[in-house]
Amino acid sequence: MRKILLNEYGTVDVLHEINEAVPTPNHGQILIKVAATSMNDPDIHIRQHGPFPTMPKEMRPTLPHMLGEDFSGIITAIGEGVTRFQVGDHVIGLTLNGTYAEYIALNENSLVATVPSNLDLTPLGGLYVTAATAWAAVVLNGMVQTGQNVLIHGAAGGVGSMAVQIAKHFGAYVIGTAGSYSREYLKELGADEVIDYRTQDFTKIVSEVDLVINLTGSATLEQSYQVVKKGGRLTSANGVPDKEKAAAMGIEASYTMGMVSPEDLAAVIRLYSEGDLKLKISKMYHFKLEDIKQAHLDFEKGPNQGKRIIKFDVERR
């Protein structure tokens, strides 16, 4: 099988392809033929600089390393003792061991869930990271409630577009910051207001919001404390909030990671299956070294509205 690795950190040229045998699942493992994966912020940061400073030690990758986090695919073999899955199951999941390979072997207790077999696996390759992170931000950390005002920074990106839809699903009034070119897109997703971050200062437009979700970086995070009402919440998936500062201002702050329970993931899949959660694909790439290099370059350049999907040939053996 083909596999793409990096042996050092740097430009896209550190990515290289190797060939190795298809793994055999060990006891308690499942073998997945990957159908699709997607581009996410960590892929770029790790390829360029190595692990995030905020990464727990046990989650930090070591070289050689395979990039990629979320995936969709079909289970083609199971090891002894596997009880959760069967050969032929369609699944989505998340792994810190990488997805740039035609087959991956994972423990059956990994972050993997079955999806209805009638769903197209290609877009599902980009669902887990975006939807799980958005769910964690809006529902688990944000504790959104009907009628609340929610401000989402980076609303047009992969996670942001999911956060907009989830917040609306729970009855919130949603304000998103994004480029002006994303206004109609966000309106279609349900956003009530869109602030152009390039020409407008959100701190002069909104105040007393119940929840701020930051997906854009530390500078925006630093400005966001002042627009949250006392008793409100601020959560960030990009930049770690200062909990002491937040407490002094009478608000709660948290750092969001896309780790959700099986029950939460089932709720996400149900919303997607029923058409209440839509995933926009901005561009499709094939699982080829040059295509993946281009996907990295395109992601770095932006803008990233929706998801960039890397599609595998599921018929190929």
C-alpha cells in the first residue's frame, strides 16, 4: 500500500511516499480501507514546526510521522476479539497516528463510529474533526441554550461552519465573523449576522453576548473577553484562554478540543444523516503526493471556506 510520511519538519517537500505491506489487524484491531481524509490546521502546523506547544506529551508525534486526523472508510478485516465492528462496516473516525495511507489499523476502542452505508463516504472524510470540535465548543464547553447570543470567530471555516449550524439547531442567535465573500454562505447556514473581520471591529458592534467561540487565533481571543456578558462563556480551539482573566471579569473560559463521547458523536452523525448538518467541500484532491502537497499549499494560502478533502480510490487494492 502507498503511504505518505515526513521525516523532518518544513515545507511541503518534506512529504514523501513509501510502499509497504497492508497491515494485518492484531487482537482487538480493525483494518480500514481509507475512503477519504481532510486537511486541518494541525496538519499544516505539525508539518511546518512539529507538535503544538499545548499538546500533552503523550499526544506529541515523533518522526517519522504520518499526517492526517479524520477519515472515512470501510472495514476490510478484523482481529480476534473484536466485538464492536464487522467487516463491511462503513465508518468515520479520528486518529493521532495519521491517515495518509491506503489502509490503517486501529484498536476497536479508538475514536471510530459506524455510519449508514447509504451515505457518501467522500465528504464524511472531513466530518469528524470539524463537527466534533464544533460540538465540543458549542454544546459541551459552551453549554448553548435557546435564545442565547453566540459569537463565532472564523465562522466560514470547517469548524466554524459546523458551529454555526449546531448553534442554530439549539435555537441560538448566531453572529459570525468572516470575510465579506462568505456572507451569503453563512446566511445559508443560518447565521443571523455576519461581521467582516477585515473592515469591521467586532468589539464596536457586539456586546453582552452569552457565548464566544474563537477559532481564529490569540489576537482575536484577547479582544473577545470584553464582549462577553457577566456569567457568560468563552471557549477557544485556537489559542488557550486565560482563565484567571476571565474569572476576574465574571465569565468562564475553556480550551476546546475535538474529543467527544460516543453518544455525542452519534448525535452529530444523526444530524448529518438527517440533513440538518451540512458539510461544504471547497476542493477535492486525489491521494497522490503532488496533490497532497498542493492541498497543503492551498490550505496555507486560504481562504478556507468549508473543507478540503483528499479522496482515495476505494476500489484499489
